[in-house]
Amino acid sequence: MIGNIELFIRYIIIGILSAYLLIYGLRPSIPYPEYILELAEHYWIIIILIIINYYLALWDLKIALLVTLSIIALIFDLYTFGN
């Protein structure tokens, strides 16, 4: 029973990350909302995201790959909209 709940939680997280990537991450013509850009102005948050991503990779590789795509999209958008 516990395995089914954990699997359900994993697929919910995968769905949320996929929706985030489709709405914001993979559409470079639409800028992020202000609250995401304010968090990303502090570069140490990106280092924390990379460390969290490492532990996510130990838990589930699909989620870690989606988070990696999200981090890369955020960095590219910060570079694009920051200039």
C-alpha cells in the first residue's frame, strides 16, 4: 500500500513539473512572473537547486531530469530577459 502512495506522489510531481515546463520553461517569448525572477536574482539559490536536484536524482531520475530542464530554462531566461 505504501508503494502505491509513493508512486502516486511521484506522478503528481512529474505532472506539475511538466506543466511548469510547458507553460513557462519552454516558451522563451513569455517572461517569468516577477516572483520567480526575484528569487533567481540571488545566484546562491541556483546552487541550492542543483544540490536539491542531486538528491532528487537519488530518489527518482525522471523528476531530476525535469528539474534539470527547469533550472536550465530559468538560467537561459535570466540571461535573455536580464539584458
